[in-house]
Amino acid sequence: MGGAAVVLLVPLLAGCSSDPTDDVRAAAQAFLDDWSGGETAAAADRTTDPAAATALLEQTATDLPDASLAAELGDVQVADGAATVDWQATWDLAAAPDWTYDAALELREGDDGWQVVAEPTAVHPELGEGQHLVVSRSLPERAPITDGTGAPLFTETEVVNVGVDPAQVTDLPALAAGLAAATGVSAEQITADVQAAPAGQFVPVITLRRPDFEAIRAQVYDLPGAVFPTSSRLLAPTARFGAALLGRVGEATAEVLEETAGEDGEQVYAAGDRLGLSGLQRAHQEQLTGTPGFTVAVASTDESLSDAGRVVATVDPVPGTPVQTPLLPAVQNAADAAVAGQPLASHLVVVRPGTGELLAVSSNEAANPSNALSGQYPPGSSMKTMTATALLSAGAVTPDTAVPCPGTTVVEGREFENEDQFDLGTVPFAEAFAQSCNTTFIQQAMGLPDDALNAAAASYGVGADWQLPVGVFSGEVPTTSTGTTKAADAIGQGQVLMSPAQLALVAAGIASGTPAAPVEVVGADAAGAAPAGPGQAVLDQLRPMMRQVVLSGTASALSDRGEVYGKTGTAEFGTNTPPDSHGWFMGYQLGGPQGDLAFAVLVEAGQSSSAAVAVADAFLGAL
């Protein structure tokens, strides 16, 4: 028993006679560990006044919401029952850069050992009694997305937020019906949103540019309960201008915030930030948005106390850098005007031959704009540019080769026909191309190797794995196809799929002789290797055939639009009898007002290529 008591006494005596620096350091560390670990009550219990410390730390948690503290101890000074511990605070602020500053904890030795003095300077050296911190976060002005000349495409634009003040509503069904008739938003949705809204809350219906609002003002302005606060948004020149490529800017969605979070889930941006929601605006979020900054100032918890709001820390936001696109407003506006004249969903993509630069990406109001780039459609007879490439490459035909063009042809028991079963008899291959003779192309293609169509299409980039900020569907042509599938593939049906953007790239490759990977951002890494192309000998034969399509064939409506080359396409889809059809035109213009341009037009369910040719005509006329 006595021996055990001696053993216990030795460390006790050693502790009493030791330098108290270690004890002070341990007490400070324990306080900071509890505080930074979110254990406010435990941290407060390690102070000289737990109640005051609790209020102080809870106020700091309110001042710095969702922030986390990391603390690093420094020097310790001890004298006459008092101590000072230097420490460095690093706050990981929510959606803002870290904030680091030097501070000091005062400690007093009491009956329970060393305790932290509960005073505001424990949080920040410039805080006094009755004061707390105020953090103001700021984003820099968003960097611009520019056109091919470097001019910004998005500007601050006045918008009208059409909505409902529930307190002013006298007849909700009538209000909903009136707003629906003017805006196109369903009356049922408006009614449900108003009924679900908390009292006094503005219920948004639709946000319109000022000119669009003025067009419906007379229908909605006097509806009891309808209100129209204004604000500004960063918008492209028009609502449809390059929408699929450029995207849009708006208040951050949960999806965007999750996407932009760091690897550890740490948020870079905050709800309410104006961020890119789609397109290049979203793909180049970090580059365009820059880095947030913040200001920390001192304020009073007691409103009766005067306080100058002095600033104790500032980190300036870092501006983003612009993203330049190759879009040309004159070309984009002409494309937008052309598709706007077509009531059916329509797309027009324009590419610069030789460079692959996207000069215009256009879809009308009836269309889903993303389908201009990523839509997957059977290309119909526009595929014959690639089937002809395969036939010419194989030496199976020349433009002058006499080929039959019967009204129908049968492959493995399945009958294929020309439009209205037209029959040209025997004609030069170039004539069969110009008149889009299905039977000719099926009969000739059946003699090709099973991978020939795929190889010909791939020479223009079809099927490539383009690495782009905004995805482009590069098309699909089977590597092997046989029988009726091979026959259908040869005329752009079967298992062949294409996007308007990729078909425009094919036209650009034919025009220039040097197919190129698509370019969405000037100066960016290449989207992929440049396609090999079919070779000059093939193109020398193919181009006059495409010119003949415009001069005397299925696109003769374009014969007065300068030096235009092209190929029409009608692509059946769906299960209706007779089947519905998309209308296509792909081609290029040499030496036009905007230089050489290649383009593809798709009119969804246009029923024939004439609808697409009409859009192409309007486009070329508007340049």
C-alpha cells in the first residue's frame, strides 16, 4: 500500500513544480478544439464566464454561417497567474476564400486550472464589448462570352417578372386564365402555384424581356392580383440566339451547385449566385465566374451603440476571363430569321469550311434547341453524299456511269421505292444523285463491302468521339450492315443517325477538302483529330454532282443564291401510315457575303425536303 502511494506522489509533485506553459497550452488547445469541433457548450465551460462565452460563440456561428474553423497555436507567455496564447485562425467560409488572421487568447488560473477569459477578442482581436462580425460576400462581374470578333454576346438586359401577389387576387380562376392566355403558362400550374404559396409571397409566372412583355401588357396589366416587378439579367441578344451552344445564366440551381462543389463537397458558389445553367455558360463556369471575395466588418449587437462599421478584412473577388466563340452575329441572325419563318421545329447549323468553326447554331421556338447539336435523326437522302463517296472511292461508278433508276427495287423481299415511284430509266449517276433516286443508290450500294458506308462517313468525322464543352452528336453509321439494313442505310434510313451539326461538318469537309473537328471555343484544345477526308479525286467528282442538285435537281429553288452546292433529304420516322418524314438540306455556299459557309437544315416532320430547302433559301437571302 505504502509503495503505491509513493509512486502516485512523484508525478503529482513533479506537476506542481513544473513550468505551467504546457498546462496553459493544453487549456488553450482544448478550448479551440471544442470550438472548432462545433462543441460550443464544452468550449464555453473552459472559460471564465460560460454564459458570456456561449453567447459570444453562438453569435459568431450566426455571423459566419456554415463556416468551419481551423486553429494553430503559437507562442505562450505566462506571468503571475495570467497567460497569453497567440494563435492563428483560419475560417473556411462558405462559398468564399479562406479568411486567416492572427489572434490571442487570454487565460487565468483558477481553482479548476487554466481558463480562457470570455471576451470578444477571443474571436477576433478587433472585437469589443457589444460587437460582432458581419461578412459580406461578393462575386466579380461575370466575364463575357464573345463572338468571333471578340465582342461580348451577353449584356445586362431589363426583364419583367410577371407574377401574382396572392393578397391582391379577387378571382383566381379568371386571373390564371388571363395570364395563361397571354403567356402560354398553363392556368392549372398558375393556380396550383398561387394556392401553395405562403401568405404575402410573390408567385412568379414567367420572366420576359421588356419588348416581349410590352407585347402582352394590354392583356395582363389590369388583372387583379397580377404584378410586374422588373430586374435585370445577363442575356444574349435574343432569346434564341445560339441557345444550344451559349446556354443561359440564372440563379444557381441545386444541380449546378452540386456540380461545382469541390472534391470534398465544399461549395464554391452559393444559392442566389448568378451562374451558368447550360451551354458554354455552364461548361466554362469557373473561367467565366471568377473567384468570390468578401469583406468582414464590425457591427454592434446592441443597436443603441454607435459603430462605424469598420472593415477588419477584405479579399477582393478575382474576375473571370472571357470565352471566345466563333459565332458571327450576322450569320446567326440570318439563321435565326430563317428558322423563325418555319412553324415546325427547325434547326440550322453553320460551319466554316476548313476550320470546323461553328458560326451559327439556330433553332426556332417550336424546337428543342439542344437538338441542333445533339439530336439524333435519320438523315434520309442527305446520306447519299456519303454513299456516293463510298461508291466513287471504290471505283464502282463515276458521275457519268449509266445506272438504272427504276421506280422500285426489291432487296431480300422488301420493296424500296423512289418518291411517288418516279422512274428515270437509265441515266448518268450524277443525274440519279441530283434527282435523289433511292433505287439507284440501293442497287449500287449492295455491291459495296459491308463496312464501306461507315468508312466513307468516318472520312468526314461521322462517329468521332468529339471532346467538346457542349456535346455534338457525331452520328452513327453501322460498321457492318447487310441485306435490307444495308439497303436502308445507303439512303439514310435503317440504322443511320445524324445531328444537324455533324451534317454541317460533313458539308464543310466536302467544301474545303480538309474536314476539320468542330470548334466551339476559339483557342481551345482540338475536339479530336481532323478526319482524313475521302481524297481529292473523289471530291472532284462529288462536288459537281452536288452543284447539279441545286442547278437542276431537288434543290433548284436555290439556283439563284450564288454558288451553292448541296443535297436534299427526306427521312421517314415513326409508325404512322404513310410514315411521317423529316426534311433535310445540307450543303455549302462559296464566295458569299460572309465568305464560304457550310450548313445543314432540319425541319422536323417537314414531310419533304422542300421545307428545309425553303429555310436554306431564307437563310442565304438574309445574309
